[in-house]
Amino acid sequence: MIIPWQQLEPQTLNNLIESYVLREGTDYGLQEKTLVDKVNEVKLHLINGTAAIFWSELHETIDIKIIK
């Protein structure tokens, strides 16, 4: 099930994005980005519709997926 990011409290959304960024082994290229930069980048993906928040009822987990 897709959870609209707008339905989450701002702090909850920020915590979710931080958790996602910290566990992902994402390669950001030659220049390392700060946690704040990474969080802001994911927020922009959510706002632009190029990412979504998914809730799995079966596994009772939540995740963010970048949609390309």
C-alpha cells in the first residue's frame, strides 16, 4: 500500500527518510553528501512523485522506493 507523504507528521516523515538514507548503501558519486543533503534529496523525490512510501501489511514494514 502506498502511503502519501503528506499524511505523515513532519517529524515522522523526517525520521523515516533518515532511517532510509542511513540504511541504504547509496553511491552519491565522487563527492560525499551530508545527511541533511541526502534527506532533502529524498524529500524532493517524494514531492516530485519520483519516490513513494510503501507499507507492507504482510511484513509490517515501511520503505521508500525511488521510482525512475
